[in-house]
Amino acid sequence: MDTYDYVIVGGGTAGCVLANRLTATGSDSVCMLEAGPEDRYLWIHIPIGYGKTMFHPVYNWGFETDPDPGMDGRRIYWPRGRGLGGSSSINGLIYVRGQPEDYDRWALAGNRGWGWRDVLPYFIRSEGNERGASATHGDDGPLRCSDIADRHELIEAIIAGANELGVPRTDDFNGGVQEGVGYYQLFTHKGWRCSTADGYLKPARGRRNLAVETDAHATRVLLDGARATGVEFRRGGASRRVTARREVILAAGALQSPQLLLLSGIGPAPQLQSFGIPVVRDLPGVGENLQDHLQLRLIYRCTKPITTNDDLASWWRSMKIGADWLFRRKGPLAIGINQGGLFTRVMPHSATPDIQFHFATLSADLAGAKPHPFSGFTMSVCQLRPTSRGQVRLASPDPLAAPSMQPRYLSTDEDRSYAVAALRYARKLAATRALAPYIAGEFRPGATAQSDDELLAFARAWGATIFHPSGTCRMGGDPMAVVDDRLRVRGVEALRVVDCSIMPTLVSGNTNAPVVMIAEKASDMIVEDARS
Ligand SMILES: Cc1cc2nc3c(=O)[nH]c(=O)nc-3n(C[C@H](O)[C@H](O)[C@H](O)COP(=O)(O)OP(=O)(O)OC[C@H]3O[C@@H](n4cnc5c(N)ncnc54)[C@H](O)[C@@H]3O)c2cc1C
């Protein structure tokens, strides 16, 4: 049995950050267990490969939710990255931090040290922005981010249309004021994806105090009474153990960190007992508080053959975009799918943006699926601070089985009102002078959806995840909280959770940069706590 100071479970977004930071001084040893493989697949690294990894059986867990009553009983496809870099290896590369108010809300709820002023230094420390450093940005951090080099006629028309509606153009959604319309920055460097495996793990890989075990599926946390002492994992059918002198850190993501706690006897006692798992610590909040952004995708037929659908349908245009990437590291291959963004308000009571758009110059039935055989583009809109709450539970005591996931999308009046308001706003945008000339027709929802009920029916029939499940090991000080504000599992010694699951409330935007910030901050807390 091997022994290390720290054992990290999950070599994903947060795991790779922790592996780097905790081994930096050379004094502590770390073992990181990752269920998936090394990130050797070429399409992980070329930004447009998003489409290739979206349904990949090896690099993607390819989960499905339970039938969701709010979504016509549909199971919603929930991709999650599998392998080094985790979801940062397969995500849409969009760099958004959320709003300062998101973090101030966490602090106001009693989480000391998580207000915007506290977390901003960690966003800056992590950031390697090609634009250079400023009061709010960093340029030498491991997480590289870049501008989209090319301007697209369609995105320019959308920006001009949003200007007509009073939304100003911005070139920085992360500078403190989020409201605006413009191009996203991406987690790319010179045309290649920058996952946390690229940015954080690769530079640390040669350190003698870091062991990275891939194809190592953790099956439970080993406990001595209420103290975590190590992790049991499975590789190639054999069960093995690794011991942690100081701490075990779960970074398996918002779906599998709560699953591991439950498998280890930490969670709601009635649920554990129903699966015959001895209760180590009755923590009723494990797996609760599941939140996600629901994306509603409006698809338009374009009047001009200028969309990525057209590029991919033509062999010579495909050759050209291939050559563009090969020789200039530019063009559609250097971009994930979405290029344009817009944050604005649709509810009179909102003091800050309450909806976000992702604009893609292509269209498909599902994000990442085969493009439509016509010139099409997508305006995907989501409510930024949903009030619906779901949960993750065990589906079986088998640690290799997927957990049960129930998002309960659209289960509150507020979220249903937002769905309708957001769709109406999107149509207003489509009808602007600047954009209307590019629209040959609305393919989806389509002209028959006009009343509130019809729009809501569209949301239920076609709504999908925008891939941000979080909150299932919520940070806080109340009985339903799972970790405290130093991310220690309440009532268990030497065990932390550091990933998307600790968010008390979902941030107003994409979640990759916030998870990196969480892991950066956690690494400082872990080192400080060890010293004291
Ligand atoms: C398709 C997609 C598109 C997205 N697009 C964007 C975007 O454009 N911008 C953005 O900001 N965010 C985006 N996100 C969200 C963002 O990437 C995630 O919120 C973030 O990466 C989550 O980080 P994490 O560390 O919590 O989990 P992950 O990065 O998912 O890491 C968890 C890791 O743990 C491993 N693991 C799980 N269980 C076990 C086990 N039992 N034993 C060992 N290892 C285990 C997994 O294989 C994985 O590597 C997207 C996500 C997806 C899936």
C-alpha cells in the first residue's frame, strides 16, 4: 500500500490545479487518481474537437439524467469529461468568471473569505491572458486564454442587433461589469485548447513528489472512525488502496464527488441504509442542491451561405478551414462552437444580468451533434440564477455504476417565467434591423410557438443542459451544508471536497474558471491548515 501526504480523487479541472499547487514546494507528496485515461486524443486539443468528444465513449462519461418531470419526462444527456483535465478537456472553452455579486452572495451567506475581493486574486493568479495584465487580469498564470482572432459577419450582425436593443458592445465579460455583447475569450493558446491538464498538470508532471494514476476508479474513501485515511480504487478489475498521511481531497466533480461520499457512508442516513451502507456520518445535504443552467436553443435558417454548416458541407471549404488552422492556427477549428456572448436583464427586478446567450454560427439538433443540412445558426439562451433544485443519489451500491441524477428543471414558477421571457427576448433580437436580413426563418421553436404556454412547451420539449451541474456538496454552516468554508467535510476529519459541487449557488456564467479559482484558493487553505 502506497502512502502520500495527500490523495486527490479526480484528475479533472480542479484535480490538476491541486496536483500542481500542492507539489510546488517539493515538501509534500501527492497521488492523484483519475478514472479515465491520459489526454492523448488529438481532438481534445484542437478546439473544434468539442464535437468529437461530446459523445466519445472513452473521454466522456456520457451520463443521462433520470426522466425529468419538468422536461416532458425526458432523460437529458449530461456529458462530463473523463481522463486527465476532466471536463476542461472537452468543454466549450468559454472563459467567463460570473458576476462579483455571485461571490458576495456566497460570503453574505456566511462563507468567510469567498467574497469577490477575496476570490479575485485567485482568478488573476490562475490567468494567462494574452492581452496582458491589468488590475483585474493576469498574464502569467497557467490557464491560458485568448481572443477569437477572426470576426464573423453573422456575429457582427448579432452584436449590432443587441446594440439596437440597448446592450453595449464589450470586449471583456470578466472585468467586473458583465452586461454587454461581444466575442467570448477562450481557454486556448496559439490555436490549441488549454485544459487544466495542459496548463497545470503538464508542468508539474516531472516532479518526484507527484504520482498520477490514470485508469484508477476510486470506489470509496477509507475511514478510521470519522477520519479519512486513504482511498480504495479499482484498476483493471483489481482493487487497490492508497493511504493519505494528511488528507483525502475529492475532486471528482458535481456528480461523482457526492456519489463517493455516499459510497463511503457519508450522506443522508435513510438513503445509505436503503443500500445497506453503514452510516459513518449522517449528512443530509450530500447530493442535494443540484443546480444547472438550462439552455434553450433557438435555431435560425440563414439567408446567406456563410455559416459553419456551409463550411463543413463543402469539401473545399473544409479543406480551407483545415489549412487555416494548420498554417495560421485560426478559423473555425480554433474555436469551440460558440463565439458570441450576451449578458442582459429581462426581469425588471434584476440589478445585474439575468440571462446569457451563446451564439454559434452553426446549428444542430443537439450541441455537438451533426450540423443541419442548411445554412443555420443558433442563439442559445439561459437563465443565469435558476431557482430549481434537483439532487444526485445512489442508483446502486455498485461504485462503477452511474449515480441517479434528477435536475428538476423548470420546477419553479420563477424559472418557467424566465424561460418564456428569455425566448421572447431572443425573438426581439432576431427581429432587429441588423439581424433580420440574415434570417430566412425560425427553424426552432418555429412560427407555431407564440403563446406563453407554447413557448414553455418548447422549453420542456427541447431544453438541454449547458453543462454546469453544481452545488451537490454545498459549502455553508447550516445543517444541510456538506463542507465548511475551508471545504472540509463537516464532521469528518482529513477530508475535503474541491470542485464544482461546493458552490452554494450557481455562478452567473460558465463554470470552468470559477472551478479553477476554487481549486487555487483551496490549495492555499490546505497548505495553511497543514502549517497550523
Ligand atoms: C461539454 C461541456 C461543455 C462545457 N463548456 C464550458 C465552457 O465553455 N466554459 C466553461 O467555463 N465551462 C464549461 N463547462 C463546464 C466546466 O467545464 C465544468 O464545470 C468544470 O470543468 C467542472 O470541473 P470539476 O473539477 O468540478 O469536474 P471535472 O472537470 O469533470 O473533473 C472530475 C474528474 O474526476 C474524475 N472522476 C470522477 N469520478 C471518479 C472516480 N470515482 N475515481 C477517479 N476519478 C473520478 C473524472 O473522470 C474527471 O476527470 C462545460 C462542461 C462540459 C461537460
